[in-house]
Amino acid sequence: MRLEKLKWLRKISAKQIAAMCVVMVVIYFVARPAGVDDDQDEVNMVGSMGSSYEDMDDCEYCEAHMVYALHESGYLVKTEVHADNEMSDVVSIFTGIQNGSDRLQSNVDGLIPQSALLRDYVVDNDSLTLDLSESFLYYRTSVEEDLLASLVWSLTELPEVERVHFQIEGEPVNNLNSGIDVGRGLTRSMGINLEVGAPRVLDAQMMMLYFFTDDTENAMLVPVTRLVAPEVEAFEYAVSSLVRGPIGGSYVSVFNHQATLLEQPKVENGIMTLNFCSELFFNQDQTQVSSQVIKQLVMTMTEFDEVSEVSVVVEGSSRVFDDAGNPITVPVSRDIVLDHEHESQDEGFTKEY
């Protein structure tokens, strides 16, 4: 039967094939429903071929911004949103973290009201002034702290922005919907995911610690602000806090609680070296350290101005690897961590050492 079909196909001339194609095209355009958008047809056809917008030469979303959005756990997490190349970075970030944004992952959402408009903005001397529509204020006062933290921390990911000022319909404001003072602008010193029970003293240090939404391979980073007494040795406190885990909240640390530093952290030329006891290992053969542990350490310790990279040794040995087989004594920067945040966690760090 198959041979007979092939013989039949060979008898069809090129002109007959061309005529058949023309008839099929005519039938498609005559039979298609009225009002169908040509652009949508093109998107559907591209999708049916297994392609995605990242593969298109003229892609609308090719790059990504690191932003802070509300995770389903109730905490702001560090994630990424696809950059809209037809917008400036500021507008792309603002629209990307609006409520219901389809450019965020499915388990996170934005807090900025969908109806809010960014009417204009100005960047001057590291300060960004946002001119917002009145509809920006259409949010519950209970979410204002998280909304502002999400917006300020996302926009200050841009290297040219350190402080964010607010205007509503062109007029500067000192308050929005609640008692948070925005008159002088907001910086990252406002904190994010403030831990319950953290001491609130006037001269406290602000400590940034990174935990995870859960202990699975697909866990997302949760930046947490903890206020600590001014006399605390910051480096050692940060490491011990990661080991002990959060004070409260449903986020977690992936450290073995028995892990301890064998000596004080050392910083030289921006590289911090941490020497742990063998309890840092997570496999029975005591040869590997979890890449999530390394991620927590790198993200937390590089929050300090004097630290740009982190190197980890275990009981003085440099022959220690993460769960992807990479030597962890090779200094790792937060850029390496963030560059691979979107990759599968089972691949671990893929830095070429």
C-alpha cells in the first residue's frame, strides 16, 4: 500500500502541487473567522512550531531585569522579569512588577495596581523621581511597605539609581496611603522582609541575609532585613545567622545547623575566605557542599561593601566541590549566582573555573 502511494505522489507534477497550495491558502483566508488578528495568528503559528520569543531575531523580550516580587509564600523574593525592549529600563521594571504581570513567573505577582501609570520620570545624581498617576494609590494600606520595598529594591538594581522619589500627578508627596515617609525619597535602607522580633534600636546595624522559600531545588531567594546591635561583629554574625536559620517566617536556610566557622572570615582584595568544619558537607562521603549553601553565603556576604567574591574551604582543605562538581574554593561573585538563577537547580553553578 505504501509503495502504491509513493507511485501516486510521483505522478503529480510541480504545477499541480503549486495549484493545490494556492487553493489551500484561499480556503484558509475565506474560512477564517472575522476579527482574527494577523499578529496573533503569527504568534500562534510560531508557538505551534515549538519556538519561543527568545528565539526570534526581533524579539520583544530578550533580556531580563532582576526584581523583587511577592511570592505565594507571602514574602518578597528576588526573581527576574523579561525586559521589554520597546521601553526604557525604568518603565520596563515598573510595568513588569504590576499586579497580574504576565512577565513574572507563575508563583510570584506584582503589588503595583494594574491601573497605575508611570506618567514620567527623571534620573538625576543617582536619584530617580517617579511621576505617578493617582491610580497608583489604589492599593490596600496593609501592603504599602511591601509594595514600596518591591518598587525601590527593583529600581535600585539599576546602576544609576540609589534613591527613589515620588510624585502623584506631578506633585511631590510626603506620604502615600499610610504613615511611611517618602518625602526625602527611599533607598534600600528601608529594608525588605523585616524579620519579626528584630530589635529596633536607633543605632542598629542593618543586616541583609538571604534565605529560601523552601528547601527544594526550585526554591527562590528571600532577602531578609535584620536589625542587630551595633557592637556585633558583622561577618561572623551573618554566617552564624544563616546557619541558625530565620528568626521567624516560613522561609528556610539549607545549612546543617552543626556547621561552624573554624576561624574568623578573612577578606583580601575583595575576596572573603570562609573556613568551615566538616559539618558543612551534605553528602555521606563528605566530599560535596550544597550549591544552595554557597548561594546563600555569596548573596549574603557580598551585601557588604568590602566583599565582592566568596571562597569556601572545609577544615583548611581546598579539594572541596559543590553538587555540580565545581571547586568552591574558586571565588564566586553574586553575578555568577544571579546569572544562573534562571537555570535548573540540578545543574548547580556552571561557572567555568
